[in-house]
Amino acid sequence: MMRTARLVAFAAIWALCACNPQPPKTAAAPQASARPRSNTSPLTLVVTGRGTTERPIHVFQQVHNRVDYDLLASSYESRGPQNDMRSIFRNARVTFSDPRGSKITASAPEAVVDQTADAVTLLGGVVARSAAGMTLHCDRLVYRRAGATLHGEGNVVITDRRGFWATGSSFDSDTSLTHMRMQ
């Protein structure tokens, strides 16, 4: 009888365990690394666009409700990570404005807007005209936003309506071409 009672007790325990199975054990999830991988590089964006004669590409930089420069072009290509782009514009015309209201409009086959350098560079035969009637020719013209200054290089020729004529290899000036140093 004792043996039968033990068998019944064992069967009852086994039946109860079978009715209430233990949940399956899950494998530990891999831990995410707190540090980014060193072999990853930032996402580099490439953006291109083409305008038409009636609707050219139009880009401008505005600072405190004042347009710093206004650029029109036939096409562009931008490369680089977000907020650090370098954009190349073809057949560009750029109007630069300084805080005092002086403006100069420059045209060139190519313009480069570099967000890192905070500069606009015109290349390949630049022709610029100020609101006061001065004309500038050079191979390369760099506009630096920080001081609203111009730097020109290569075959520099500056003229005005009254007959002023100057040549040099480089010059530095404000955007109105009134405070200039030529070399």
C-alpha cells in the first residue's frame, strides 16, 4: 500500500508539473556598444540640380534680415556631410551686399560656396561691377563673409567711369571697392 501511495503521489506531482510548464529561458540579448564604431564615416550627401534660362538656380545667404549674397546659376553640385557642404555652381552671377548697403555683382563660369570656410569663390575669369560704377576683372575672386571682404588674384584690372585704371596680381578690398590694396 505504501508503494502504491508513493506511485500515486509521484504521478500527481508529475501531472501538476506538466500542467504548469516553466517558461522557456531566453538567450541574453547582445548589448549595444556605448561608443560608435571607429570605422564608420559620416554620411556624405551629393545633391545636383539644373536650372533653366527662365528659372535659374537661386541661392542666397541671409544674416539678420539682410541678404549677404544672392547667387544665380545654371546648375550646381553639392557634396559633403550635412551643414558642411561644398557646392559648385556653373555660370554664376553673385551679388554681394555689405552691412552699409554697398553692393557688387560678379559673374564667372564657376562659383564655389564652401560652408566650412564661410566663403564664396568665383573662378575662371571674373567680371564684377560695383554700384558706384567700378569694374573689376580677375581670374579668381574670394568673398569672405566674416569681414565682408573681397580678395582677387590673377590678372587683376580695376577701372571706373572717370578713367581710373589699375592693374596687379592681387588685391584686397571691401565690397564697395572703396578701401582697396593692390599688389
